[in-house]
Amino acid sequence: MNSGRTIGIAGAGSIGCFVGGMLAAGSRRVALLARPRVIGEIEANGLRLTSFEGSDQTVAASRFALSENPSIFGDAGVVLVTVKSADTADMADVIARNAPPDVVVVSLQNGIGNTAVLRSRLPGRRVLGGMVPFNVVAAGEGRFHRATSGDIVVERDDAHTADQLSVPGLKMRPTDNIDGVQWGKLLVNLNNALNALADLPLRRQLAQRPWRRLFADQMAEGLAAIRAEGIRPVSPTPIPAPWMPPLLRLPDAIFEALLGRTMKIDPEARSSMWEDLQRGRRTEIDYLQGVITEIAERRGLDVPVSRRVVELIRRAELEARGSPGLTPEQIRATD
């Protein structure tokens, strides 16, 4: 990767703005392809980056190329794709038309299959999978708050792209098993929908055993589906994926002590799916629980909690009133 070339952010939402902001703070040239609302916030306030660890810095708008026009990718050496999974194919076509033939494309998206979509629509270009373990909250007025811990993981390549993209405060680690890493993240992301339905901060939700038991049941269904596909997930936390369901079911005090040693969560952190419901946006439920229900359908597995969660999220999307604020008992109930 030529360090003098631009790093493009394809879809500068919460994750894209935070990652792009950290790269710019690390003296990289960054181009943000963003919606007018986000561009306006950054132009008025700069891009403010805060963290659960207490860091707080503002990167001036002049440090970025900011535009709705993808021609800003014209000299990009790398493009980081941070759009929702449903928009991957369209963004691939945008990159194909606007970025140089030798650009390196890295998917920093939730879900499974985005890397394959990018590769199919960008033949001849180097496409790498990635995984972002942390949560970012859009706090308004150009502020993006990192609310949980972890390092970004990127598929290893001969150009050492992960190392080349690392800057102070934003480490990217290479992996030889990006598929396992992405499946492991999907299992953890099954809580995104539960958090969206709960209308609670993540830490408060996970502090309550009934919610953790529901999450454990989701994870058990996910693990059964993944095993049926012959996949071995790699956990994004120090705790192996098969250990998670029984640990989630532990009493509150024991679990809280364990969580504190393995992951840091800001008291006000919420899932991106909760934010989608609050803003009336389409969620990524089809790329999370929807993946599990699709495998279950093919494999003849019973995944009642996953099916119920998909149903409730779709209902909330249609009602467009934000999070319904359900209890674990209401989620488990059938109409």
C-alpha cells in the first residue's frame, strides 16, 4: 500500500467516521463518502472522536476530502467498505467506476458474505475481509463515540495491509482465518437485535440474567447452525465461542466479574440495530439472525428464538416507532 495515497471510506456512518477519523488523526489522507447530514456535521464541528477509555480529540474538517460524490476515490490506494450489508453490491459498483484498478478493498462490515459479494463485482481487484469488534455510537454534532473494546481484524495479505493501516489508537491485526473470525463475530452480534428490542444500554441489558439467558439461547441456536455447516467460529473475545452460552447463564455477580476481565463496555453503549430502529432505518436482521434461520431451514434445525427475533424486528421496522422496549418474557412469547 502506498502510504501517500488516499484511504477511502465507502459509507461514512458511525464505524466509517470513527475509523476514518482515527486514520486522519494518524496523519493518513482520508476521503469520506458520506450523506449530506454527516458532511454538514463534520464541516460545522470537525470530526470529534471520543472513547469509553476517556480519549477525546477533534479532527478538523479540512483534514478530509468530504463528498457525496464517489469521484473522491480517484486516487485511493485502499477503500474501506463500511456500508450495511444490503448495500454492498451497489457500493462495489461505485468503487468499480471510481477507484483505481490497483485499489485494495477491505470489508469492515457486519454479517457473512460481504467479501464474496465485493469479489464477484470487483474482478481483478484485491478484496480482503475484515471484522470490527467494537461498537460506535453517533452522538450528533460530528461526534462519534467508541463504546466497547477490541482490535480490528483484517485478512492477511502479502502487502501487510493490516499493519499498514494501523495507527495509534486504532490497531488492525492480520488473520489467516477471516471466515472463522467473521462467523465468531456473527454469534456475538446476535445480541444486536435483543438490545434493539430491549431499549436498554448494553451493559444494563447484559447485567440481567433473563436477558443473558435469552442471548445464550440465541447463541446455542447459532452454534448448532454453524456446526451443521462445518464451520469453526473464532471468538472476538478471549472466551471460546462454545463456552459462551453456559457462561452467559451464570449468576449476575459471577458473570459481571468475568465480563469485566474480557471486554470493556461504556455504560451508555447500545447496538447499531437499536440506532437503526430509532432512526427508522432498515436493520441488518437478515444478515444476522436471518443467516441462522436460513441455515436451519436447509438443515432441518429448530431455531425458535431466532425466528421469533426476526419476526419482532421486522414488525418494529414496519411500525417505525423505534425500539418497542420488550422484556425477555415478551420476546419468548408467541402471539
